[in-house]
Amino acid sequence: MGKVIPCSGCRHCQFACPKNIPVADYIKLLNDIEMGKDGESGFNSIVERRKVKPSACDHCGKCETACSQHLFIMYNLDRVKEMFES
Ligand code: SF4
Ligand code: SF4
């Protein structure tokens, strides 16, 4: 198991993202899974509310340049994609 990802929820990443991917929601999902919450229902809830899935990411890197916490956003979005979109 990994450890909690220190995302502040600032959403600078989402504002920078040409695809408007709700990165903070997907990182929170990974943290919730780490805490033992149900990932499937969490994922479905984000998709319903935000409409954009991790697979929309084309790895342009703009989010990581904007991230106030210098997080590996693309890697973590790929993790969510592998868990729930493959
Ligand atoms: S790498 Fe993906 S999530 Fe980040 S800005 Fe580009 S499309 Fe958006
Ligand atoms: S910019 Fe970084 S710290 Fe802020 S919400 Fe996005 S992933 Fe989290």
C-alpha cells in the first residue's frame, strides 16, 4: 500500500488542465481508498458530478507545472485509470 498523497485541494491543476480533469477529486479518491473506503462508488460519484474521467488525460504535464505541492499527478491519474477504466 502507498501513503496518503499530500494534495491541498487548491485545484490549480484543474485550472491549468486543457481537459478540465478534476485531479483533486481523483487524488482524494486514492487517499480514501488508502483509508479503506469503497473506491468503485467513489469513482462513479466523481464521474457523475464532474463528467471527466482520468482517461481524458493526454499527459501534457501542465497540471504538474501548476501543482502547488509538486505532486506526480499524471502517475496518480494513471493509477485511477488502471483501477476503474480497464
Ligand atoms: S497531464 Fe493530463 S491532467 Fe495534467 S493538465 Fe495535461 S491533460 Fe490535464
Ligand atoms: S494543484 Fe496539486 S495540490 Fe493543488 S489540487 Fe491539484 S494536485 Fe492537489
